[in-house]
Amino acid sequence: MTDSLSQHQEPNGEAPAVHLEPDGDIAFIVIDNPPVNASSVAVRSGLLDAIERLSGDAGIKAGIIIGAGSTFVAGADIKEFGRPPSPPELPTVLAAIEACPKPIAAAIHGAALGGGLELALACDARVALADAIVGLPEVTLGIIPGAGGTQRLPRLTGIATALDLVTSGRRIGVREAAKLGIIDRVVEGKSLRDGAAAFVRALPGKRIVADLGVPPETDEAIAQAEQRALKSGRGREAVAEAVKAVKNAAVLPVREALAQERAAFLRLRDSEEAAALRYNFFAERQAGKLDGHARARPINSVGVVGAGTMGAGIASVCAAAGLGVILVDANTGALEAGKGRVSTALIDLHRVGKLKAASAEAAAAHVTYADNIAALAGVDLVIEAVFEDLQVKTDVLQRLAATVRADAVIATNTSYLDLDQLAEATHRPADVIGLHFFAPVHRMRLLEVVRGAKSDPTALASGVWLAKTIGKLPIIAGVCEGFIGNRIYTRYRAQCEYMLEEGALPQELDAAMEDLGFAMGPFGVSDLSGLDIAWATRKRKAAGRDPRERYVGIADRICEMGRLGRKTGAGWYDYSVGSGRGAVDPVVTELVRAEALKQGRPQKILARAEMQGRVLGAIVNEAALLLGEGIARSAAEIDLVLVNGFGFSKFRGGPVFQASRKAPAEIEAMVEAAGQATGFGFKRGDVGSLMAGVPN
């Protein structure tokens, strides 16, 4: 190979995204597109050029595609998401690899995901370091592999295994991939380049995966894999299309099957679901990013005050992440019960594979228990998770401020109370942040990281670091009652209660909200969490409530009857007949009708679309207020809160995303309807500015 080939430069003088490096009778085709070597148009063009030059060099026997930096190719270029692909498209590149007269291998380190794995599958062999991962995660973005992944993979693994991998989108380690036939050689104890070079020099010639036959399997095995995939996919179009494409590998000529795969990919790429999932994907990449250069304080140990449901849950997820934890409760009975809660949570985390430790018992060893706050003197970060009462929390935080180190971060798990007021009471407000977990803590992904007026950037960065370390999605919020999630939920719930007074029934509203995108309607959720929690809050606020404010007392009447939800066998629904979602109870129907008549409001049959419009109008208006007040940083982060904390479907993007798909006049009408129903105290947000921040 000549020097001019290895020193090739881009026309603009920039370093090329792909370059050739000779190594005797082979050449490394190096993808250098930091940070993750995404398969951008520059990479695709560079690969085509490199393959052409490799093909024409008589002194080169074979080529090896390898990634510079810390990874192979971690997928598509996110800058191209949602746009028509720019030529050369990836299938063209892969066809060139197969048409090259010389064998080309993929040398994988880091990750080969999506188009990265499709690139590797088009090569004649695959060599990988032992700690690399591979996968085809396209279905998680509402699409299917579009460059041969559904055709080449089953020729190596069989149809049943390919159905599992493609429809789940799961990532697998190289050792598992080698057992499945995806990886030809696992490199151990030496450099990837040396191992790949030795392997490639021993190759007898080309081995085009697309020309291989599909390994034989029983019809029963394939049918079972298909049923599992479709059941897990819950009717999603991308999963159904993936199943069809993978099965085509066994029944269609490969070129025809590839053409059908590409057509399905292009169609799904433009679907509403794919747009929603891309929206969430980009939002999650931004979540937790902070302005400036503040670094988190070193955190190796965490203290938790309060061994109740929340405190034990927080202790369990910190222990599961390998942090040292001290759980404190002055009530020895509560502390003992907390041990049981921690153990149960860790067992559940181990069951779903979310433990860094080898077992729940090993993770439990990270937790120590104490009945005195003095035990927390040396921790790096402490979280109070005591009863939601201003005086109780103030007392605990003051004691913590006097106990923990001067550089320790102090966090409160309050859901509604004024963080700034609590922070001032500690006399060290710069160290105080909010960490609002959602129950059950070990299952819920959302964590609102609340910045106080005087929170030091390093304290806030520490909260974000902790969230990511324990596997949570950090959403940064400002201080207000309810922060982002609970503040919006309060408006959503109020709008539903208004409609109870106007003729709707709980089961009708729940069904409408589930159809809108929530996993459960508000009344079913209340029964699940317990009606007494919100009832206590309403009673606490009763003295300060403006008499002009619209207030619906139906929930109070339900509680006064002793119906506090599932835990008492009855709430909005009747649970006495079983443990299902509950049965419609004539007692509740009669109560709702009677209370509505007392208010003297006109009764009507509310259509499902009207119910959904009213709720959506209330949500987007409150979201606009949150954005305008600086409580939330973006419309997308508000949707992330509602998806990850309140059960809205990620496949629909979020309520704000859903509203953004409607005409401005329709959005305005929804907000107006919500405002008319609310009456006194309703404040209009700048919904236009909110919607301007949602991508088309």
C-alpha cells in the first residue's frame, strides 16, 4: 500500500472519518468519528472509499474494520435521526463489503449496536474483545434494522434466537454472542489489533453471511419465539414488522427480503411512534446536564433518615449500586421493619438483574442500621425521608446540618414542601438540594433533582451523579409546590374531579385517560397508592383555601366512608371480590351522582374526546407555566417526568408531545375548556412558547 493511500485527507483539510492503516499484507480500515464512531454520512463515504482502495491494492490480502477510541460503532448518527438518509446509505456500503474480492473482518471493542452490528454482520468474520457488547436496539426507537440486520443475523443464529434479539432490542455480551454464532473469535489477553490480524491472516477467503442458509429449526421453536415476541411487543407495529422481516430470512430470496426490510424501515422511520421515541431518546440524553463546569463532590457513602417505605427504598437502590449506606430511624420497631423492606427490594432488584452485587445478600451487606443520627457524621451525602410535615422535616434537617461533615450534601425527599424554607433552616443552604424519589423507589426510574435558590452547583451536580449511579433518570427542577410531576398531576386530577361533578363517572374517566396514554387512570392510581395520603394534604390546606376556588369534595366523602383504596378493600372501586383492577361499585356511582346534584351543575354525557381534551388542556397549560417560571427546563423534560413517573406511554412521547401534534386552534380550545372548568385562580401559560420547543 502506498503512503498516499494511508495519508488521505478530506478536501477541507480536516482529518478523515475513515482512514487506512497498512500492516504488512493486511490493512486496518479505521473509523474515527468521535465520540462513538456513529455511522454518519462521512463514515459511510469513507468506508466506500476505503473498500475501493483496498480492492485495488494488489499488495493487500485482507482488511479489518476497527473503531478508533473506545468503541467500534455505537449506532447511527443521531444528527440524522428523523431525516431522510443521505447517500451513500448503509446498505450500499454493506453491499460493497460483500462485493469486495478480499475478505474483510470486523474487530469489535466497546459496542457494536444497530448499524454498527449490521456493519459487522456484512463482514466475512467478526473478532471482539471479551468485554464488548452487541445488539440491534432499533425496535426501542419504533423502527426495525434497515441494513440487513434481520437477514444476516438469523443466518448465524437461527430464526428463533434472531426473533428474540431483534424484537427485544437487548444488548448481549460477546461471550454470549460467540455461543450464538455472531462472533467468530473472542480476543483475550492481547490487543484487539494483534488478535484480529492473526485471525484474518488465517482466513481461507470470503464468507458472505447473506449467502448462508438459515440453520434448521423446528416449526414449534420458531412459533414459540414469535408468540413471545408479539406478546412482549403488546401490539407495537415495529415488533410485528421485525417478526415478519426475520421470518422472511427462511422463505424469501435474500435480495427480496432485504428490499422488504428496507421498505419497512423507511416507513416506520416516519411513523408517529418512532417520532415519539426519538423525542424521548434525545430528551434523556439532555436530562441531568448542567450549565457550567461544576463537578460532583466525591460520594462513596450515603445516609438515609427514616426507615419507612421511601427511606428503605432509597437505601436499597443505593446499596444495589455498591454505595455504603447507613439507614437511621429512632424508632427501633420501624428500623427493624425497614430491614425487611430493604431485603425485599434487593431481592426484587436481583430478580430483574439490576444489582451490581452477585446476590441480594451481598448488596444487603452494604447497609448498616442505626437508631441515632450521630451515626451519619462521616457520610458524603444524606437524604431525609421522614414524614411529609414541615416541622418534622425541619427538625431532622437542622439536626443533620449540625451532625454531618461541612462538605457533605444534605438532601430532602419532600414531595410538596418549600425546599428553600427547609434549606434556610439548616443555616447551610448551599449544601441542600431536593431528591424527590417516586414510589416504589426500587422500581420507579424518575428522580427529580431540585435546585434551591442557594444550592451550590457542586451539590446539585452531586444529586445528578447519585441519580445516574443508582440507575435513575435525573430531571432538574426548580422550587415550587409539587415541583414538576406532582404540580401537573394536581391539575390533571382536579380536572377529572371537576368532570365527576358534570356527569362523568370514575370508570369512564379512567378508561379515557388510559386511552390517552396513561397506564392507569387517576382513580385507579389513587386506590393503588391510598386515598388517605391526598386526603391528609387536603385537610392540611383547608384553612388557607380561597372560598372562591372550585373544590370537589367527592374524594373526601369516599375517605369518610373508610374507603381508602386497595389496602382497605374499597376506594373508588370495590376490591373485595379479588385482587384485580377492582369492580365498579354502585355505592360510588350513587355517591358521585348525589354530590354532583348538590353542586347544582348541569349534568351531561361527556364524550371521551372531551374528557381527554380537558385533561390535555390542563396539563399543557401547567407545563407552559412551569417552563415560563423556570421550574422546568424544557417541554421534553416535562414529558420525561410524566412518562417515567406517572405512567404515560413512552411510545406516545408524552402529553405535551401529543398535544403538539394538534393544530394550534385545537390546543387553544383545550386550554380554554380547562380554564372555564377551573374558574377562579386559573392562570394562562404561554402554550405557544411551550409548543415551539417540541420538534415536528
